[in-house]
Amino acid sequence: MMLVIDEFVRDMVSDDQSVEALGVEIVSATNGAAVARMTVAPTAANGHGICHGGIVYFLADTAFALAANSLMPGTATADASIVYFSPARVGEVLIAEAQVRHTTRRQSLVDVSVRSGERLVAEYRGKGALLPKPPG
């Protein structure tokens, strides 16, 4: 099976240094769906020895951006929330699967599930809004 990453999304990610710095791999991003994954590094662990919630949020928000921009290029997060269900540990591979649920001319609603294997780690819901076009 060949996985696809839309051209706008590929260009967007190539300009995003945080994705590479935090070890996120873009698996696919097309037609309002996206998959991103990362292995929890020791530097991502918090004082409890589990993956920092902000890192899980980052992965989910990245998958959100991939899915939203595959349908509506130029979308940024306007609002988002996350619910954590179970901790992720160092060495675990986290998979974030995003799906656009609804769009209007300027907004989108995207759901993201973050899993480690079959175990649900977190659920994220984000609202996207089209960025204004720069002048010129």
C-alpha cells in the first residue's frame, strides 16, 4: 500500500523544524485524513517518568494540521482540547490518526486519536481556521 502526502502538506512540513526536532514522522496526509508517529524519547519524559502531556499534544496537533491542510491549505489551529486516557512510556511508538469531521468555507473540525498499539493514550479535537492571505 502506497501512502500519500499532499503537496501543500509536504511543503508545509518541510518548513516546520519542530516536527523533525521532536522526531515526528509523517506517514500520510490526504483527503482530510492523516497519520503521524513518533517514538517517545528519554528527553520527552516528565518527572513521573512518562511522556510529557505537551509532547502527546504536539503529536496530536501535528496530525490535526496535516489532515486539516490536506483539505483546506492554509489552516491553523483556532481552538483545541485533549483528554488523556493512559500514559505513554519511553520507547513506546505513538500513532496519531486524524480525520476531518466537518468543514465550512473557512473552518474545519478535526478529531485525532493517539494510540500506543491498541491502547488509547489520548483523544484530541481541534477547530481549524483559514489564515488570512498575506498582502501582496
